[in-house]
Amino acid sequence: MNRTANRTAEPRITKTLRLAESRWGNPLPRIDLRAPRGTSHRAFAAELHELAAKVERATPEAEGWCVIIDRIGDTEGAVSLELADATAEEAARGMELLKGLVG
């Protein structure tokens, strides 16, 4: 049986860039993702991981932030930057980097 014959079209996943706030009150640059209802949980998980990998690759070595994947449900989640210094300047650099990856 050809496993690729059963593949369906990739779901349309909405990505929204926002500057959130961490539970400690620090700025938290993030991309929220939402997939249409009925999207495979594996396809959505793959999308989150692929986006996180793109963020890691795009992050300059000098930045000390951590890339975090937050799975909210089968069709909702986020990729965010836990900032090292939590300054406004670092948050702005993080938002700029994420802005280039939302498209």
C-alpha cells in the first residue's frame, strides 16, 4: 500500500504575532497558531515544531533567549521566546525576528 496516496492537503493554519506577557510579567514575543477544526493533531504538532526550528535557525548566536513550544490543544498552540534579560530592546529584537517568520 502506498502511504503517500492517503495524504490530504495541508491545513490552513493561522499565525498571529503578538507581544504577550509571561506569568512573571516579562515581555513574551510569540506567534499564536490555530488550525481548522478536524486538523490532525500530528499535522498540527509538526507545524509547531517546524516553526520552532525556523525560529532557532534564525536566532543569532548572541541572543540568550529560549524558544518555547506551548501546545494548548489539538488545534491551538504557540511558539514563543523566553527572553534572557526581558528588556524592551530584547523584546523588540525578538518581535522583529518572529515578524519575518509569520508569513
